[in-house]
Amino acid sequence: MERVAIIYHSGVAEYDFGAGHPFRGDRFPRFMSLLDAHGILSRPEVQVVEPEAAVNPDLRLAHSDGYIRLVERLAARYAPLSGDTPLTPAIPRAARLIVGAALKAGELVAGGGFKVAEGVGGGLHHAGRDYGGGFCVFNDVAVCARALLERRGLERVLIFDSDAHAGNGTMDIFYEEPRVLYLSVHQDPRTIYPGTGFIDQIGGGAGEGYTVNIPLPPGADDACMELVLERVLKPLARDFRPQAIIRNGGSDPHFRDGLASLGLTFNGLRAIGEAVADAASAAGCGVIDLCCSGYNPETVAEGWLAILSGVTGIEADLVELCPPRRSDPRLLKRTETVIDALAEKLSGYWSLG
Ligand SMILES: [Zn+2]
């Protein structure tokens, strides 16, 4: 029986940007209630683990001291970090718990005998070394990856970012780092925040070839994602031979999401999880899974569960409340074209399918 950890602290609910903001903190306890309703929390292989808040030496794995101080200073004054990311004193406190959850997930997978660890609240991928925004204060994905390298001695960590938005913060932090292969599939950044994440951004210096961006056309559906998983994730993971896989991204690729315009169903989200589990199994490593995004209250928690179900193999019956859009073959064709161009761009580094 393969052990699964759910890393959860009730304090993450304070990661809440207030009434009228698309990111509210009630998503976290709702996800835990949904896991409970599906009987997942009482399964013998599942263990709920409470994380500790990350401290400054943890945050410094991915952020500058000046930025950490800036966040605390702004939060104390209730001043915004960026136009879309208001701060209160509670936000950095909760953000530290989110980073702590990712660190705990990394520890349990790298040395604690767990095959999968789910960090509830993770994936704040828009925060860079010296900046934040896009609802992201501290980059838990980057801190977790860096801790696996520096504290656990790992040499190869694969980050698969399946959020609808490109992970500009994570990309920037590891742009010149060959020990971290950063693979991001997202909605075409010409049509959505953060406006970066193009196929010609492939890393620099020693990290050239270790950043891979796959921009999908708006509307891209399950079939498009399946193609990405088969032609990009699978061969990259096979050739890179990761010692840990960090997958991040929540429910915003779902077709009913309020902020993004992709076309995935719960089945498509589950397929992401399954492909990650297959890649991890082929590499003989574990998976750190981080979820926080999603901007439709009716699909946020369900989408996370779909992904978790795929990663762990635990069945969860999820019902779409609206019929998905009809599949459009032109979207698949456009996705094929993107992957062909990417394969060409990366031909000196990797053989894509
Ligand atoms: Zn997103």
C-alpha cells in the first residue's frame, strides 16, 4: 500500500484576500470537507499531517531578505503587494504555513516513506525572488524544490506546473538552474496573466534547455492536454530521470473557471494527475502535489480532488454540473503545432514525442 500524506493546517484559510476578491480562504476547509465526504481521509493509507510555518531561512531559499522584509512591512500597514494582491497581517502568516506545507510534503516524499504528499494550499508560482503578485506572496513551489536540492541532496527535481497561468515566478527563480527542470503548460500568455511563458523561453546559462513552456490556445480541452502529457511530459521525465516531481496548479484549467479560458473537464484534470503518477513510477520517485488555484466556487475543490485522484489512484466520482463544451479539432491541431515548434526549439536538449 502506497502511503499518501495530506498536509493541512486550518490556518491556511487566512490566505484570503477579502470579499469580492476571486481568491478566498474558505476553499481550503471546503477541500478537506470534500475529501472527508469521499471517504478519503479515513482510508488506511492516507495520513493528515499538520505543517509548521516556514521561517526566514526557509523563505530565503527562494526569496531575497529585502523582499521578505518588504512583505512584512506592507502587510503591517495593510498596503497591497500589487494591484491584485492586497495584504493584511494575516496573509504572510498564512503564506508561511503554505510554504511550510510544501516543505513538509517534500520531506515526507524524499525521506519519509510517502509516495504522494498533497500540500493543501500550495502552488503560489507568480512570486519571484524579489517580487510577488497574481495572488502569490511566497513561492512555496520554489522553496520546496530548492530545499530538496540543498537540504536533501537531490540532483534532479522536475516541476510540472499545470496551472492555467504560466508560473513566471518559478520560471525566473530556476531560469539558470539545470538541477530543476521546469515544465509549464498554460493558456497562451498573450491572452492571460502574467503575459510570459513562451516556447522560446528555454532557460539561460547552465540552465539552458531546463525551462519548457507550452502555451495552449484558449479553449484547449482534455484532448489537447492528453497530447501535452504524452508528447512532452512523458519523454522529458523519462530523459531527465527526476528524483522527485513537484506538480502544482489547481482547478483553473477547468472549463467553468471564472478567470481562465481553458476547456478541461474533471477527467482532464484527473489525467494530469495520472500522467504525473506514471512519470514518477517510471522514474522511481515520489510526487509532491500542490493545489490552490481555481476561481469558480463550484469547481475549485472538485478539480483539486480530480487531480489528487489521478496522482494517488484513489477513485473519486466527480460529476460535472454543466455539459462541457464540444471538442473542437482545430484546438487539437493548434496544440500540435505548438508542440512541433517546441520540439524543434528544444531539439538540442531533449527528444520530444
Ligand atoms: Zn492560475
